[in-house]
Amino acid sequence: MNTKTLCLGILTLGDASGYDIRKQLEENFGHFMDVSTNAVYPALKNLSQENLVTYTIIKQEKYPDKKIYRLTEKGRNVWTKSLQNLSPKHKVRSQLMLLMFFADTLNSERMQEIMIERLNELGHWTNVCNSWQTSDESLNAGIGPHFLVDYAMTMMEAEKEFLEKNANRFVRQSDDGEIEKTS
């Protein structure tokens, strides 16, 4: 899905400035899609020219005027049609997977660092998801965000369990205290 279409999707959640849309793309959608945040403003210009969005200019002191974008009915129809045609393929783009694929070329200390770093990252994102689930923001969220957070939590718990169970296949403590990689 391209940035232009993602902008329509974000606007289904409510009116937003270009900055707000860019922030949503980076913070929320960037976790599960490749997004081009540099393309947001050109995309919004094109969407406006195609009458898929409208905007209101808000005057600001000491700052440039701000445009608040709103989805038109035509834009909502284009968004809905794009979802109807989108395949539910699940692509995984992961630096961890790349590192693990080439694990044979890494020393044992690096393998241990990778495992620890990933487990810490999983802990961080688990805390973020738990925090969101208990926030006021989650009370007003639709079924989609709840599904996504529940899915992410399930996947992170499974990954954590897998890594903890299988880390010794890749990193093992030898008799002399040296850490050695095993295959």
C-alpha cells in the first residue's frame, strides 16, 4: 500500500494535519509496513487535487499556517475499495531474521548480544502494548487497534518463549567461561 492510500486510511480516524499524519505513519504504521513519510505532503496535495480530501487552513502566530485535512466521501470510497482489493499477505522484514540467517558468520559474543537485545526489545514493546491496553485511548479505539495489539502481544510472547527455549542452540557457555556459538 502506498503512502497516498495510507493517508486516506489515517484520515478515516479523524481530521489531521500533515504533521499528525506523518507522525501516525512513523509511530504506528512503521512497525508493520514500509512507509515513506517524506511522501506525505506530496500525497496530500495529490489527494486534494483529486477531491479525495479537503482541508481547512488554520492561521497560527509565529508559525506557518496549518492545513487540517478531512476525508471526503469520494476519498472514503477509494479507501474502502483499496482495502477490499488488498491481499492479507504477511511479510516479515526483520534485521533479526537477517542476523540469524547469517549466524554462522558471527562470533558467540555477538550472538549473545543479539539474543539479549531482542529479548529487551520484546520486553519494551510488551510494556508499550500493556500501557496502551489500560489507557483512555484504547477505550475509544475500534476493533482493529484492539486486534492488532492482541495479535502483537501473542506474537511477542511466542517469540520470547522461543528465544528463551532455543537460545542455547546458538549461544552456549563453555567449560572455561568462554561463550561459544553452537550449530
